[in-house]
Amino acid sequence: MPLAHINGRSILLAPSILSADFAHLGEQAGAAEAAGADWLQVDVMDGMFVPNISVGLPVVAALRRAIGITLDCHLMIAQPERYVADFVKAGANHITVHVEATRHLHRTIQHIKELGATAGAALSPATPLGVLEEILPYLDLVLIMSVNPGFGGQAYIPTTTDKIARLRRILDARGLGHIHVQVDGGVKVDNLAAIVSAGATNIVVGSAIYNERQTVAEAIAELRRALRSAE
Ligand code: DX5
């Protein structure tokens, strides 16, 4: 159930399980689905592309058995093209690769789509929008990282909001408004409305959903309330 409908667009919620309690991962994923999450994001990290190691194929396969919503694999790994087929086989419905990690982005995006999944390209904070100029028409999603990839619980980089707005203008000007604008990193109740007003349509949230202060359902309800005023 989308978080909101704003400017004629559905705003989708994609909780990131990176901050979840891994001792109860199936329940934690199920709680997000039960609270109306649209997608579930799995952050795959290899210790090379990013300075952290997280989860891989067996966890994706286990989550596939636990939930029915869209499984979104954010690959923060070097040469992701080596593994996209395995992630689709494990149950990924959507795969995002970093433009900084793959040498032949068009080939990698095409490959993901030939495998029957939807495809996204991610930009780390220092990577300019200009690198997307040629690949945009082939994408289902652009992921704007609002933190340096690798860890949950980091602070949102404020200049990201303007980057989102510029991307939104480019997409609308090129008739590509259907492409998801996903934002990931440091999204909280107090910055969500500005991020969505700038043009984001797919919101990744980790520690603001998976934390000790509240249940997953309470956290997601709070995010919905935060957007209600913007509808
Ligand atoms: C960081 C990951 C994010 C992270 C988000 O590299 O890509 O998905 O888990 O967590 P928060 O919302 O806590 O920044």
C-alpha cells in the first residue's frame, strides 16, 4: 500500500532490512509486509565496493520464501554483472547496480531485464546525474544514495534533495516520468516530505523502521502520517 499519492504519483515504501534483527529476519520482513510496505530492500555488500560485508544469495532465497512483496536487491558489490542471474534465480524481482561498480552498464541493465527482473542504476553521493544521460531510457529505477553506501544509521546528506529535484526535472522533460526515483540513506519522519516534494517516488528506510523505540507497524504508520500533510 503506497505511502501516499502525490502529484499523481504513488510513493512506494521499501524498508531496508540492514538494520533489522537478523536473529528474526523472516518475522521482521513479514512485519514490514503486514504494515503495508510495497518493496523490501536487501543491501548486498562485498567488502570491496563498500567497506562492509552484509548478506548474499541464501538470505535473498530465504526472504523470498518468507514474503510476497517485491524483493529489491541493491547490489553494492564490485562487478555486479557476475551475480545478477543468481540473484534473480534466488528470488529478486528488482536489481539495482552501482554505476561506479560495473564497466558496461548498458549490457548489465539489459541482462537484468532479459532475466525477467526490473533494473535500476544507483549513484553514490559524489557521482553526478550526467552519467545517466545515455542509459536513462533503459532504466526502471534510478537510486540516489543520500549517504555514502555501506552502513545504516548515517545522516542524510542535505544537498541530495536538490539532486533529486534536478533528476525529476530531467525525467519529466524527457518524458521518462514513469521511472522510479528511489532515495536511500538517512530518511526519517522529519525529512520525508521534502524528499517526496523534490520528486522521489520510492523511499528506502532502514533504522527509522527497524529500531528499539517502536514496532515496525508503529514506525511505518508514523511515516504515513508524515506524508499525509503533503497529499
Ligand atoms: C546503506 C544502505 C541503506 C541503509 C539505509 O548503504 O544502502 O539501505 O540500510 O538505512 P538508514 O535508513 O538507516 O540510513
